[in-house]
Amino acid sequence: MISGPLKKRLAAAIGNYTDAAGKVDYSAVELADNIKEYVAGLPEYDLSTLKTREEEIAFWINTYNALSIHGALEAITADPGFLENGHQGVWHKLRFFFTSKHDIGGERMSLNDIEKRLRLDLHEPRSHFALVCGADSCPPLKGGLYSAAGLDRELDMAAKIFINSPKGGVVDHDKELIELSQIFKWYERDFAPNEPDLLRYVSRFHSDGDYIKDNAENLRVEYMDYDWRLNRA
């Protein structure tokens, strides 16, 4: 069972072994031990204790990130080259995100299943800025856990941090161009029905938001290559 003290230890471990850029020290024994213990408690977790939408979203984001770190640690153990190469190859990605199932409160779920629950069932597009799959082009890992009480503020902050980073959204006024993360291409319909409305969504969080919003119909959009190497500190 996932107890309050275990969640506190997990939060502390993630905070202690995540650097300022949101990258992970996968060599940290304390992090590995706390992640392993958290994952071991998932089969007995009572999902009915999640009473509010905020509690559900925070739980699923934290669980996704813990399972992602756990999966990366297992991949490193099986193949030390994973430290350098990360999520390379179709078969690896298929196993890591789609076919590897985890018992969570009696439900067998993959990382993709958790992501779909957040996207399609709970309708929270900002979860894309909080879910960290272990790739270098992912959003940075929060130094701790997401909370139900502070969720809206925490997700807005995650969106601002990612969208204003070089891997989120880069504006070039001279070229009338905005470069966006592939996340916005893969999941465009989670954010908006079309590209101009997608840019209006991005403008809510970007430091150059007024320019993006005013030029949403005219800006040229390009999507950055995704770096699947491991997000290791």
C-alpha cells in the first residue's frame, strides 16, 4: 500500500535527485529504492480513495512519472547502453510505452493507458507538460510530486516552464516563425481544433504571448525534432 510517508519519501527523493533543468540522476540509490517501493505498492492502491478530479489527475501524473523512472532504471540494468542511447528504436518504444503493463489498483495499465486517462477521460491537456517519459525533449521533471490542492497552479507553472524553454516554443519575429515541440503536433486536438487556435493556446503561457496571439493566423509553424536520448542529469 502507498502510505503518506512513502509518498513523502518519494517526493523528497525526486526532489533531491532532479537537477535545476528537471533532469534525473538515475544512479542515485535512494531514488531507485523509493521508486521501487512506490511501484510495489501500486497493486494494492485503492483507486476509490481518489474522490476529486484534482486528486485523480495528481495521482496519475505522479504515477506515470514514477513508472517512467522505474522503467528507465530497469532498462539501464538490462542494457547499460540505454544511459547513452535512451528511447531508440520502434520496438523499445512499443514495449516501454504500450505493451509493458503495470498493476495499479487491480487495473493493468501501460504508460500510454495512463496518458489516455489524463487526456481523454479527465480532459487535462496541461498534463502533457507534467508527464515525463524519460526523453531529453520531454518537459522537465518537477522536483517533487504534484498535489491535488495546488494542481491548477502547478500545471500552469509546468506549462509556462516548458513552453518558454528552447524545447517548447521558440519565436523568430524576423522569419514570422514559431518552432514548437512535437508534443503539439502529436496531440494538437487535445489543445485546440486547428493550428491557429493551437497558437492561441500556446500564447496563454508564452512570454511572447501577445505577439503569438495577434499573429496566430499568419505565423509559420515548424515542429522540432524530438530527442529521445535519456533525460539524465
